[in-house]
Amino acid sequence: MSTMQIICLESEALYQLVDKVVERIKEKKNTVEDKWLSPAEAMNLLHITSKSNT
């Protein structure tokens, strides 16, 4: 049978820990991706080489 290990933190220590975790995540994910693609990017992703004029 395994035993449960519990870590207790005071409120201020918890907030400091959360701040450090958020900061570290932001450092690791330094780039912000755009929601929208440019027409050229969309064409590239869809392997379209030219626009058709119909």
C-alpha cells in the first residue's frame, strides 16, 4: 500500500510558486502564434502552387 505525501504551503508561498511557474512557462514558450494565416501561408500548408482565375 502506498502512502500519500502532502505538501503544505502558506498562501504567499503558493502565489510566489505560481508566479515562478507561469514565468518559466512563458520563457519556454517564447513565441506567440497568430490565429490567422496569410494567404501565402495557407497556400503553402495546403500545397497549392498557384491561384486559379475562374
